[in-house]
Amino acid sequence: MCRSRGEDANDTSLGVKVGAGVAWHFTPVIAMFGEYRFTHFSPEFTFGGTDVSTDLNTHWVLVGVSFRF
């Protein structure tokens, strides 16, 4: 790995991940579900001698059918 002055190969960022969902069972083995997930983190790092930072947010809505064996 090639690194410039002051750059480190390891970075750590803390963030938040929250989710909520529901499932409705048609039968004991078949269910339909819906779920929402939110993720946020703010990485900060140095790239080429320049400090870089940003806020990243993701929103996911998932729906589906599950089968339990």
C-alpha cells in the first residue's frame, strides 16, 4: 500500500444504525414482513494532505416474504 505523508492505513468512524419492522404470519411457516433501516456516520480523514469530512445518511425500506423451516 502506498501512503503519503501523514496518512494512516487504518481509520475508525462511529455511527448510528436504527431499524424497525413488522411481520405478519399467514401460516406458522410463511410470513410477510416490512422493515425500515436508517444509518448515519461522519467520516473524517486526510487524503493527499487535505482534511476531508462528510455526513453520510442511508434510508432503506425492505419488504418481503419469509419461509421458516
